[in-house]
Amino acid sequence: MNKKYKAIFFDWDGTAVMSRKAPVTDAVAAMKPLLEKGVKLAIVSGTTYENIAGGAIENYFTPKQLDNLYLGLGRGAYNYEFKEGKPYVFSHMIPEKELLGIIHRICFEIHLELKLKYDFDTDIVFSRPNYCKIDLMVDNNRGDNLFMQENELDMLKEKLKAHGIEGGLQALMDLSIEIAKKYDVEVAPTCDAKYLEVGISSKSNNANTIFAKLCEENPELEAKDCSFWGDEYVGIEDGIFGSDSFMYTEVTKKGDFFDVSNVTGERPEKVKVLGGGVDTFLKFLAEQ
Ligand SMILES: [Mg+2]
């Protein structure tokens, strides 16, 4: 790729590293020279700080390099920069306890509806800062590999059908929005083949907030100077795209979007499919 970007936004699990337990050596080695020469790097991940590079990514870089590193984490919840080598949340979307409680109620109601009406089992992870993860494939453990596996999409589709859930994933997203409306909350549900995630923010908030921050620092920066990388652009069905597609927003849409996953399926039109996984992304970084 000949084009040189001033800012690179990228997903972590499945894009920069194979799994959370995999060594970060290769990713760090590819990032360092870019940070050193002033290219802005933004890790945009659904996870939280503790799960990125053992919770201490700052230890891998010099304070000068860290000045060019940003993290947008927790599915829109937190945006970090570094000050004198230490992580610092410069913007967040953490709800007050009351609203967080309502999000939990909404997710529990989704779970109940699926259980009572369709005998469809789910588990809910409640411990996220501003959303819940509803596990739709309770009998399929991803193990250490947190990214979407090739056959998961088909497995989920079959399972939904077998339980009489018409309308597929869209029906689950609609159900989430509908239940949330009862509580006067506007939710931003997202899904891959295993998790339905229901909360008040998404990777869109991270992408927009960090992009705005970068523009503050460099008023000449434009979205077309940025690229956005992920391994979960593919949606489950028509019109529903994966969590990384949320980096594509009104604000960032003039950027370049790349998918390193080989999963077949529909992506937002703008996304270029490169495949090749982590290797593709790290090779791109090395050539920048
Ligand atoms: Mg990923």
C-alpha cells in the first residue's frame, strides 16, 4: 500500500494480536517506529485497559512514543491519551449508576423473553462499564481466541431458526431497542455471531471522539488521512454489520476502511477486504 496515513485506527483482538494471551511483541515492534515518527495510532477495542497488553501497554513505549498513542475502549466507554507516559481518560461515556441499572434490566428482559418465549438460552456478562454482553451461543466457547470464527455465523443462524426466532439477528436487535424504549433509553445494540451487546455507546463514539481530539491537536487532519482496521466488519445479515463497522461514521466516512478477516459475508460498501488476519495488519504498519 503506497498511501501513508497520518492516523491509523485499529481493533486489537484479532487485528493486532491473535488473542489476549498471545505475545504483543510483534504488534509493539510494528507500532514503535510509527509512533516515534509522529503517526497517530488509536487502538479501538471493545475490551478494557486491563485486557490490552496485560494492562500495561505504556511499558512497551517511551513517553515520547506514547504522546502519539490513543485508546478507545469499552465499546465507546473510555478514551485514553497518555500524559508523561501514564494513561489518562480524556473523555468517557460512563452512565450514572441508575442508567447502568436500567441497561442491566433491559438485558435481563431480553434474556427472559428469549428463554420464556423461545426456550433460547443466553448468558449475560454484566461487568462491563456501560453495556452488557449477551452470549447467544452458550455452548460454543471461543477459548482464548476472541474473534469471530468462520463457521459461527451459520451455527447461530441455524440455532435461531431451530428455536423459532424469525427475522434472525435483526429480530434480536429490534427486541433490544423495543425493550429499551419502555425505559426511555436509546440503546446502540451490536452483534457478532456469539454476542449481542446492548449499551449506550459503540465504537462510533470512540472513533469520533479520538478523531476530534486528533483534529484539535492538528487542525489540518482530515478523515481521508486516516485508515480504520478491524476483523469484524462482517454482519450477520443484510444491513447489520459487525462491531468494527461502527468506526465508519458521518465524521470518519472519508477515511479508508480495511478488513483483515477472511469471513465471507456482507460488509459496509466502503470496506476493503484484505483478509490475512493479524499478519496483514502488521505488515501494513511495517510498510507505513
Ligand atoms: Mg477483533
